Amino acid sequence: MSTVATQERQSYLDAPYGLASWLLTKDHKRIAMLYLISITLFFAVGGMFAAGIRMELLTPQGDLWTSDMYNKLFTLHGVVMIFFFLIPSIPATLGNFLLPIMIGAKDLAFPRINLLSWYIYVLGATITLAAVFNGGLDTGWTFYTPYSSVASNTSVSTAAIGVFVTGFSSILTGLNFIVTVHRMRAPGMTWFRMPLFVWAQYATSLVMILGTPVVAITVLLVFAERALHLGFFDPTRGGDPVLFQHLFWFYSHPAVYIMILPGMGVMSELVAAVSRKQVFGYGFVAFSSLAIAILGFLVWGHHLFVSSQSIYAGLVFSIITMLVAVPSAVKTFNWTATMFKGSVTWESPTFWVIGFMGLFTIGGLTGLFLATMGLDIHLTDSYFVVAHFHYIMVGGAIMAYMGGLHFWWPKMTGKMYSESGAKASAILVFLGFNLTFFPQFILGYMGMPRRYHAYPPEWQVLNVASTLGASVLAVGYLLPAFYFTWSLVKGAAAPANPWGAKGLEWTVPSPPPTFNFDEDPIVNEPAYNYKPAREVHVA
Amino acid sequence: MPNFTNSRASTSLGAGGDLESQKTMAASHASSAGLSAHGHADHNPNLQHHFYSMDQQLEASTLGMWVFLVTEIMFFGGMFMVYILYRHLYPEAWVLGSNHLNVSLGALNTGVLICSSLTMVLAVRAAQTSSRSGQILHLILTMALGSVFLVVKYFEYAQKFEHHLVPGPHFDMSLPQANQQQLFFSIYFMMTGIHALHMIVGLGLMMTILVMAWRGKFSATYYTPVEVSGLYWHFVDIVWIFLFPLLYLLGAHLGAHGG
């Protein structure tokens, strides 16, 4: 390979050019960019469905859409946002790009499988979009039987196959990460020198490989029931529809941790970097990721408190659900302790970090309300639930994703974006988000059920506030589209380490060369070794 | 995992399976990076650029297949869960349903698959000992046995169609507990059908490996694809080892009317 020497100084973006070189690439960084583009498209699509929902709820009468159309809107909003944006968001873009560099590897263990996972994602997305244009889907993203398997006359079978196919892209990403972390670490990169982002990705990957196959077989059973007349969940044939809920939530609750764990990993990196300080309690933060991944598999029953589950099963699930708060709190407290007496600077990632901490805390604590069985009977299927999981998924996961994107954008593209634009975006998202979803806690507490397109007039004020907030939120999310694009065209060239952060990814040029490192790295210090730099400052 | 240390002497540093020796190797490579453009003094053409050594590559691929098999266990696990629940709810229908299955054909297929696992292992061994003819012979035998399994399965399925035991509008509703038996056959067809799909994928894999073996691609220094395909093949066999007793044998001793 004599060409390597000449390629060394070229960045992965330059070598080589052309559409084919991107579509057939095996470079984890390019695949990350392919994912970035695709999930951004789906974020926009899912956002438009959300806009449809919020517009309908401006007025108490269900006058904008028919109830059938409204059912499709919230279903597709959920399906697109969860399966095609949130689940791949941080792992497939930031994780794909950074994980190999962070542990000093030239690539993921299986570059071809990595590319395959993107194609599978595109295939699954295409199938699901076909369902959208061919009658839509009105089962809710949860596909509950027997409605989905017997009653619904929308494109459930096509959508089920779409979700089934997409699941494999998630499985392959998780598999790739696990093998990479086990087998590809650079000399000296011991498990306890790994950045916490890698720990979080590792825990996420465990959930991906253990949970995703179960949802795959579950939607396949629904498909078989609809298409092949096999009966599994049809009560008229002795089938048990609640069995579907068990199988579905066995994946779909852990799937929440697929969304939030990588966000927590991003947070650990960002908190350390903006505070110029070692993460407080590294070991606790690392193991709390694993604890969340494990506990996450034992709590699915809290989705079935009102689905004929026995009270004893409910009690156990309730207690274990509350236990999830422990590792989550460990992380939150440790991030706070990291910032305490740190040299915190007000750069754009800092804004997203602080936004995440506030929103995630509210989302996590309201989860405890819902884990309490007595309270859940009142709050179940109400807007309180909607507000709670949006605080986790949007306020937590997307906030972290945006923070990570801002933090690593200079590394990924080699360009600096507008700092003031980024700060404005973070503030707008934070304000808009709270205005959108905080009123929904109150609405849910007052009894407004989710998934209805009409409501009593006395709830209009709060709903108008929520729609207003959604508009602000939309502006907050659109801003980055402009300044990021602008940065690609006119942005200043990014130095290798614009934030003065620690980690192998900041030792390579921005953007990194194709094989990441000109020389094979050897690691001889712990992660977040910010101390020496500060001592130099003092001296 | 078997550890054929002596047949794996691909690098000058020997073949240690554990992580520590891998790191030492990697470190020694890093320190001697000046020796060649790519940092590898002894460059095997089958070594992909992002690995330090053939050992690292083999271990990564093997671990990858094991992780994939874990996902397969979870995938089949969902169906076993369905099986367990309904067997618990409708034990009589399960006995009735299982007595419609042909135990001798099932037993024959079990034997066929066990033999195919043996020939598969021999194919891996042949690759490790650089025996091209051994690989070709045993891969063809494995594929032949896999095909026998599918043919037998085809005749079993055809019987079920003839006897109106396929769930759906043509199911024989005059059977006792017909609804619950239909549930049994839904699970029977789902589990064995997906298992058969895995067999077909396995045959495709074997075909690919056979072509590569024909071209003399594998030797003691590079046999990763044979090894990981073998792991997959054994997994598919083991799934059947669970399916056979659960579907065919449990309750069959009550023997109402076999076949």
C-alpha cells in the first residue's frame, strides 16, 4: 500500500471525491456523515407531523384534520422520530464518527457491515415511507394488538416490515461497537481510560443487540398475523393481545435507554470539556451506564400497570423502575460536581449542557411519578406521560445530540460555525421546549388524554401556549440548519482542538485523515487529564 | 471457543488468544512503525488495513459472530416466549397439536443436522490444516445434509397442507379445540419457518465459502470466514435441537394419532 504515504495528509472529506466514493465508502467517518444527512431529513419529516398535531390542538374542536388523519399524524410522528431519528441519532452519527478515534482505532471492526447498516436503514426507511404514502398508519407507534393485527385497515404490514428491517441496522451498529471496544483499542487504552462516551455507547450497544431482535420478532408476528393468517394475538382464536404488549415493551422500554444513554455519554464529554476538569467519579459514571442498561430490561411492566397485569407484578416493576433513578441521579450529581469549581466558559456547548441538565432532571423526576402505581392510574395515557417522555427524549436526548453536534462539528467538518447563532439556538430551544411541554404536565394532571384531536374548551389556553412553544422550538431547530450550512461554505478553518479539550479525537487534524491517525497512537494517561494544563496556567 | 494455537502461527510473536498479548503485539508494531509504509513487517494480503495483526482480525470476526448469535437467541427467544405462554394456557391443545406432527421425520432431520454439524467442524479443521480437498469435501457434505433437511421439511409442510392443518381460512375447524390447535400450528409454522429461512441463509453462506475454498483462499494463516460461518451453522442446528423436543416430543407419548 504505497499510496498510503501520500494520502496521509488528506482529510477523509477530500480523498477521494465523487458520489460513488461516498456511497461505497467503508470509512466510519463518511458513514457517520451519510447517517447525519439521512436522520436530519427524518427529523424534519417527523417535525412536520408534530406541526400538524400542534396546529390541530390550537382549537378545542377537532376541525383541522379528521380524527382518522389525526391518528395517522401522531402515529407517524412517533414512528419516524423514534425509529428513524432518535434511535440512530447519537450512535450512528457521533458514535460512528468518534468511537474508533476515541479508542485509537483506524476504523470500526467491520467497516463493510457499518456501510451495510446504513443501506439497511435506508431500505427500512423507504419501506416505511411507502406505508406513509400508501394509506398511512394509525395504530400509534406502539402497534398495539388486536387493533394493529386485526382491525386497522391502514398499511400496518408494510410499516411493520419497515420497522423490522430498520432494526437490523441498529443491531449491526451495536454489534460493530461492541466488537470494536473489545478488540480494537489502541495500546494503553485500558477499559478505565476509555472516554465515558465510549462507555455509554458500549452500554447502548448491549441494549441494541439484546432488545432489538425481540421487537423484530414481535412486529414480524404482527405481520404474520395480518398477512399469513397465523394467529398469535387474536383473542377470537385464544390469542392474548397483552402478550404483544409484554414483547413490545421488552424492547421498547430499553429503547428509551438506547436514546438517552448515548446522550449521557455526550454530556460526560461536554461537561468535562467546558469545565476543564476531570469528570467527578469516573468509575461511577461508567458503571451507571451499565446499570441503566441492565435495569432497563427489568422495568417494561410499568407500561402495563392498567393492562390487566397482576398487582404483585406491578409492585415489582414499580420498585425496579424507581431504582433506575439511582444510576441516573449518580450521573446528574457527578456532572454537577464536575462543573463545581471548574473553569466553566460560556461557549456554545455549555448552553446545551446546562439545558440538558435542567430538562433531563425534570424528565427523570416525573418518571418517578409515573412509576408510582397509584398515581399512574390517574396519569396513564394522559398528556402527563406525553410531557414526561418528551422531556427525556427531546429535552434529554436531542439536547445532548445538538450539544454533541456543536461540540464535534469543527472536528467533523473542519469548519467553525457562528458562536452567537449557536447560543441563540440553544436558548430558543430551551425556552421553546419548556413552553411546549410544561403546559402538557398540567393538562395531563387535569385529565387531558393523549391521542385525541378534540378537547374541552377550558384547556385551550394551555394548548395554545404549547403550540406557541412548538413554534419557538421549531425556529430553534431551524437556526442550526442555517449556520451549519453557512459554516461549510464560509466558516473559518477549525484548528485541531478548538475547545482545548482532552481526548484522542482532539489530537488528530480537523477534519481527520482517512485512517484517523498518522501514527498508531499509544495511550499513557487517564481520560480527561485536564490537570497539567491548569497547573501550567497557574504557573 | 476452540484454540488451535499451533495452527495459527501467523505472526512472529505467536498466537495468544487473550487481550494482553494482543496489546503487547500491537505495541511492538507501533514501536516498529518505521519498518514499512503501513507499519506491518509481515503483511498478509488477507489482513485488512484497520487491524494490527491476523490474530486481532480473527478474534474480532469471531467475537462479532458470537455477538450476532446472541441477537439470534433473543430473536428466537421472543418466539419461545410465545410458545411457553400458550403451552401454559392450553396444555391439552398442545398435546393434540403435537400428535399431528411426524416424529420420525423430525427425528430423521435431527440426525441429519447433527451430522451436518460434524461435517462443518471437519471443514473448519481442514481449513486450519490447509487441506483444500478436505474443505471442499466437507463443505459439500454439509450443504448436502442441509438440503436433505429442507427437502424433508418440505414434505412435512406438504402433509400439513393436505391435512388442513395450516392456520387460516382452510384450517380444519372440526378438530377438537380447533382454535387452540390453530394457535399451536401458528407457532409451529412461525418457528420452523424462520428456522428453515436460517437454513437457507446458511446454505448461501456455505456456497460462498465453498467457492472461496475452491479458489484456495483459506489456509492455516487465514480461515476466518470458515470459522464464523461454522459458528452460524452450529447455532442453526442448536435451535432445531430445541425445536424438535418442544414441538414434536412433549406430549407425543399420549399418541392419539401420529402422522
